[in-house]
Amino acid sequence: MTPTLATSRLRIIGADLAMARAAAAGNETLARALGAAIDPAWPPEILRDAFSYMVSMYESDPGLGGWGMWFIMLRAEPDLLIGSGGFKGAPGAVGGPGTVEIGYSVVPTHEGRGYATEAAAALTAWAFESPAVERVIAHTFERHDASVRVLRKCGYSLRGPGFEQVDENERMGRGELVLFEIPRDQWRRREPRHRARSRSRSPTLADRPQPYSGTMFELSIETAFAAAHALMIQGAREPIHGHNWHVTVVAEGDTLDGDGLLMDFHVLEGMLGEIVSPMRNNDLGRVPPFDSVNPSAELVARHIGDEMSRRLAGWLGRQSREGASPPPVRIASVRITEAPGCAAVYRPRATPVAGTNHG
């Protein structure tokens, strides 16, 4: 039976020989095997020539199990295949005894939304469930900024130069190959925030939100994007110009779950990434709602705040319907900085905090 992991937004399925053959046969066959839709951008460029190798790998080692490829699917109706990840063999196959090497990729249409981080964290947690694993390593290029961010968010540290042979066609001006790693003891200190559900279970008392009377907890996440705008000021449109916009979103609540968390940072990061993605490297005047609304910093902050509130309420509702007991939480503020020293802050009107009521 192939292993399956579930995170807040993803379903991640370990491949077997049949799935590897389906992937090699093409998207239509793979969709039937997974019972999922497939993003038109699949497969990622990095995998286009890898499927035949995967088939031979599973043929030569039928017991490979989850130490090969995994399919990353966005939980929807039906699920949508958006990427892949996994390992380059069982513990000790690369990097020495007790070591496994992880890889991950998401199709371009779903980049920048935190999915790669969410999947890499879940796969790292799964690897450390094996007592044979003492460290997980990953190779990337030193200036592959997105990949480096994924690893650092998951707690990996730069170890030094990489030891794999480099295909110069893959370098693409991103510098030298480097090696990141996370040892078991380092992961153990971070693990509760990255836990994936490997099986369904009923909530226990320890899972229920824990009240802390008279207190308020805040989480903040940040992102940045480049975009242009041209404001209408007193009836005149100013020349179009660009900014590097910096966004800080603050969520708040007065209860924590059984692990002592208000909620997972990655869930908030994914929501913010989805909202900001259409604005990135674009003229805001061409992006709804700013095709009909003045794209001021104040209104950009309001748009992000209202969208974050809507998505957060939807996520909390789905968690409750699935039997979880998420702590009540709401979006407290959104801060937009369009130039040093120039910021706009939006605070949604006070509303009941979204989540399960545990009065």
C-alpha cells in the first residue's frame, strides 16, 4: 500500500511501480491512477526525462516504498496534481549511513504560494518517523532563491559545497551547487509546527484549543513583490511607476491548540501567496479589483486584509467539518510599505473571531 500524507492544503501520495509506469505513460494515464486532475503545466521541467528512470528504480527495488517519488496534490474536488517530491533512495543510499536526500518541485502556475514548503516539511517529518534516518539532506544552487527559502523555512542549514555532479544545463546562472541538511535533533525541536497527518484520527482532549484568559496571541507573516501603479489624485493620473511592496499580515487569537499553536504559519503564507501572486511583476491597474479601484497602498492593504479574512474563515470551516478543533483566529492588520518610511495599515473591523466556539 502506498503511503499518503495530508497537510492543511495538500494530499501527498507515495508512488509505486504502477504509478511510475502511469507517469511515464502520460498525463491521461496518470490522472486515472491518481484519481485526480492534472495541472496543464505538469510535469515540471526537471522531471520530463526522469520517469523512465523512476520505473527502472522501482523495478529493481520493489520494496522501495516511500523512499522514491511522491505526488503533491492540492486538496480540491477533484484533487489537482501540482508537483512532486520525494527521496533519492532508502536511508544510506546517498550521503552515508542514516542519511536520505530530499527533492521537491511545483509547477510554475502554483509557485510562490507555500506549497513546496508545506510538502517538503511533511516529507521531512515522514522521513524522521523511520529510526534509520538521522539526517535529511538536499542539494540546490546557491542563488536558487525559491529553493533556498523552502529549505530554510523547513529548518535546514547550509552545510557546504554539494557533492553531486552538476548538469550545466540546470545551473542557469544560479551559482554553485550547495548542500543543506537537517539532523534529527534539530528537526525534533521544530517538528510540532510541521506535523503532517499520516492517518485520520478523532480529536482528543489535548487537541482542543486551550484558553489563556486575558491574553492575546499574534502571528505575523511577511512577503514582498514588485509591481507598478499609477494613482488618480484629484482627477489627474500620475505617471506609472514601480515599487517593491512589502506586506506584513498579523493574525490574532486568545486560545491555542493542544500543541500550543495558534495556527500553522505555512497556512497563512499559502493564503497570502495566492492573493499576491496576480500582482507580482504586474501593473496593478490591470489586476482586479484595481482595474476599477484606485491602486493606492491603503486599498491594496484593504484588499489583502479582506481576502485573507475570507480565506481564513473558509479554511477554519473546512477544518471543523473534518473533525479538527482549530482555535478561533482572525486577521488583525495588514501593513503595506511601498517605499522606505511610507506605509499604510488596514485593520478589519472587529468581528467575532473565526473558528470553533468552545464556550
